[in-house]
Amino acid sequence: MVNALLRRLSRRSLPLFFLALPLLLPLPVHSQPTTVERTQNDGEIRDPASETAPPGLVVEAGDAPIDATIALRMQQELSQLLGRVESALIAAQTLGNLGDVALQALDAGGDGVGLGYDDGARVAAAKTLLRDFPELVRQQHYGEARSRWLEARSQLWQSYPNDRPRNSAPEVRSIWLDRGTIVAAGSKAGLEPLFDRLARAGINTVFFETLNAGYPIYPSQITNSQNPLTEGWDPLQAAIELARERGMELHAWVWTFAVGNEAHNRLLGQSSSFLGPILDDHPQWANLDHRGDIRHRGSRKTFLDPANLEARWYLIRIIDEIVLNYDVDGIQLDYIRYPFQDPSAERSYGYGEAGRSRFQDLTGVDPITLSPNQVDLWNRWTQFRVNQITTFVGDVHELLQRRNPELILSAAVFPQSRHDRTHKIQQDWESWIEAGIIDVIVPMTYAADTNRLGRLMTPMLADIPPGALLVPSVKLHDLADIVAVDQMQLIRDLPTSGYALFAAERLVDNLKEILQQTHGENNVAQPIPYRQPFKAALDRHRALKSEWQFILAAEQLWIDDEKLRLWQASDRAFVEALEQLAEQPSRAQVVVTRDRLDQLQQGLPQWLSLHRVNNTYQVDTWEHRLQAIEELLAYGERRLAN
């Protein structure tokens, strides 16, 4: 009843139980030092980039009591895992000839061909436990309930079809290739096996770390320098050539306002007091905290003042140098924010010379004299800093449009609430989408388990405006391979356009083999959603329809004949419009296609109301995939307008 009401209130039928239930039994935050500096713990002042998702549910063996709330959480978590595994199993079983057997089932409205979908003993055991669980708890058989729950979770993880291809839809399969891994490669020949591994794993987009800690990884004329760790070769040019040979895109990953840190100084044998190559030459460009300190107290990084027009122009020139001299496919902005701060604890940033002067010119007030207690002026100060970030993103967008409109602009951003981001790091990426100045949002949805990932993504997905593609990320550090697979499946089952893996150095051994088996290099040729949104939408619908056909042919679709006929008619009308749009894109055809998609989305909950009773996750997933197609249409329309 509650879920049905929530679906009526919002078109985004997301798994809202992630939000509705209280947070219980927090798990420890794992921290493992790596060569990828962005994940470092900022110590006393925590940087959101180092945080995992909200605490998840911890279940341990033993006879400890299970109260009603925890029992509900356990049932829901296992039910969601069961849904993800079944979703993957269906994708595997609908591939190839098996899908062809059922090809005409939905359109013809037949009774099915009795494929006998077999969900396996492990899946069946999990379903049995979900039926038995409430009675086990009622009778206080807590030990048995816990042990069977843990065994069922383990068995479901083992049920993932990781040994064979799946009927996969076009998606962004991206990965960050970090400076540490590039340095370790040492040459184009050293990078080559890494790119081979990425291609075999089906990666189609590489975010290549190009500007890090103020140092370009290539020989730059703007900075008159190159990262000393890569002198003697040009990693960016080498990576572009290797990506091209394998049919992958390469996007230059740029640290924007973070321009130095002590960790990088140690790698270069420099003094810990070195501010980085940019601030060493231009200390007046520094972003200062309210005490006048340059270095962030937690991360020990240094930042440029986003309000400093000279510093902004310097960054624009570097980006321009990259796109003029290198055949990159896009730019990804990282550290596109102010340093992390906590205004309530009197820790704030933005007090560089330019920031103070420009705000004082606007308001007559030196922001260094303000406190959060002065609500109106403090809000103006906060919005002033937010605007510095947003207008810089707009400047980069304008540059790329001028140089080559086919260049894709993405940003690695925080998934925390809009309120928290604007007040703590002045990052309002929703406004970038609304302004049409960003193509792909890559939220750093780092989570230690899939339940946490769901809790992190749900509010973000509920509020994201249309016009850009969403590509959540999976942090591979300290993550079991099967949990990474499970998180990728959750991302696929929500209204998203793909995933990003952090980072390339961790895509090894078993996980690489799993990705190669399930969606290897044969899928690199699929349309990338940000590159061909309408063709990707068409292929995504074909993959979705093959699932409908398979379930119907297997005689497992609970629907009466009249509703099936209505569904068939609506779907045929949508497909006709979508095929025409993919063949001859136009804004007028987008309007027609969106209208027919809206009719399909409005009707589906009614037509599948009976099927939803015992297949809630499956129906929700189908609705999410239609929402993802809707996002592709909105993004494609925006690209047409540009």
C-alpha cells in the first residue's frame, strides 16, 4: 500500500525503503592508502570524497534477538538482492537464440512457448526463506533465522551468471585511469596491456588523469612543465592512440581547483611546504580559509580561488591546450568545488584576495567579517561562491562548444544532498544540468555494500533534473568482486546510463574475467549513450522488450488478455516513433516519441498490477529502464538544441 502510494506521488518508482527506514548498526569506514590521492581521508576535517554511503545493515551469526524493525530490514535487503540476481539471470537467458524463440510472443499476444524459466535451487531456497522468515522470528528462532539469512545471501551471490554473456543494453562503461597507474606503466608499451585488459572487460570510456596536483601529465606550453614522474614520454598521446585502436573513448580527467598536496610533494621529493607549481608561481591566486591558511587542514591540499579571474583563465588555457593539441573525446572536471568546510564549526573557505574583493564590491561587506548567524548576508556569500563554480563550468562548456561541439563534458561530483553540497563545498551540479552546460554527471557513490549504495542513490535519483546523463560509480578499493558485480547490477536496475569504476589499478584478476565473460569486448561497438542517445535508447528498449517477451513466453507474466492488448498497442506506437527518431533525429520527433513513451509509462503500472504482486522488483526495474530511456530523450533533445 505504501509503495503504491509513493509511486502515484512520483513517477520515479525507486526503492524508497532505503530512505524510509532508520539507520541501524553502522559499519566501520574502511580506508586503504593507494596511489589514487582523491580517496585519501582528510583527517580531522572529513572530505565527502572519503566518505562511504550511509550505514547499512550488519547481520552476524548467533542467537541475538531480532526486533521487528531489523527483521523487516533483513527481509527487504534479501528481497532486493534476490531481485537483482533474477534480473541478471533473465538478462543471461534472453541472450541469443533463447531470446529469438520468444521474439513474437509479446507482439502476437500468444500463450507462450513454455520456455520453463528455471531460477535454480539457490534462488528457490532464498524465496523459501523469505516466506519462512517472519515465522522464524515470531517463534524466536533467531539463530536459525540469522544463519539461513547469511547462507541465502551467500548462495544468491553465487547465483549471479558471471560465467556467460548477458543481454546487455548500451551503457557508459567507464573507468578512471589514475596518475599513479600511468606513472607505473612508464611508457606506451607499459600502458598497452592495461588498455588490452580494459577493452576485454568491455570498458568504452576511459577518464585519463591529465592534470593532477597542478602538473600536466603531458609536456605543456601553458605551464612550461610536465609532471616530473612522466618526463621523457607523452602519456596522453599514447593513451589516445591505444584507446582508438580498441574502439574506446578517452576523456581528459582534470583536477580543477585543487592544485597541490603534500602526498604528491613526497612522491617528488619536494618539501611538504611546497604549494604546487601553480601557486608557487602565483601565490595570490590561492583560496584561503577564514584564518588565512592556504593548505586545507585535513587533506593537506591547496586550492585556487574560483573567484580569481586570472586563475580561472589559466585553467581555461590548459583545457584549451588539451583539446587543441590532443584528439580527446571529452573533458572530465574533478575537484570542481571549494575545499570541504563546516560553517557551523567556523571552518569556511573562499577568502582569497579576489573572492573577498569581488564580494565586497557587490555588497559593501568584507566576507571575512561574516558568520552563519548573519543569515541573509551569509546566504549571499554562499551563493556568490556557488556561482563561481557554476560559471566556471559554463566557461568550459562554452569553450568546448566553440572548439568542437562533439566534445563531452562530464564532472566527478559528490552525491550528498544539494543543501549539504552548496553549503560545504559550493557544488550545485543540479544547476549545471538545468543550464544545459554539462553532459554527464558522475557521482562518487562510493559504498562498502550494495544496500548503502541504494541508500545513497535513491534521493539523488528522485531529484535529478532532466538534460544530462547520470553515471554512478563503484569504488573497487576494499570491495569484494561479487559485491562490485552486485553494485553494478543495482546501477543497471535503476534509471541510470551506466557506471564508472574507481579505478583502473583495481580492475584485475577475477573481476576483469567476470566483466569479460558477461559483457566483453564484443559490446564495445554498442552506441555509447552520451554519443548516440537516440540509438542507445532504441537498443535499450529492444533489450527491455526481449525480457518482456521472454517472461511472457515462459508463461510467467501475470496479465489478462485485454491489458496485454493495450500494452502491445502502446509499445508498438512507441517503438515506431523511437525508430524514426533514431534514424532521423529532430526536435519535433523527440516530442512525438516522448509523448508515446509517456503513454507507455502511464499505462504500465495498470497493465502489470497483477504481475507486480509477486514480482515487485522486476516491474520496478522495467519502469526504471523506461525512465532511463526518458532521460536519454531529454539529453538527446538538449544536444540537438545545441
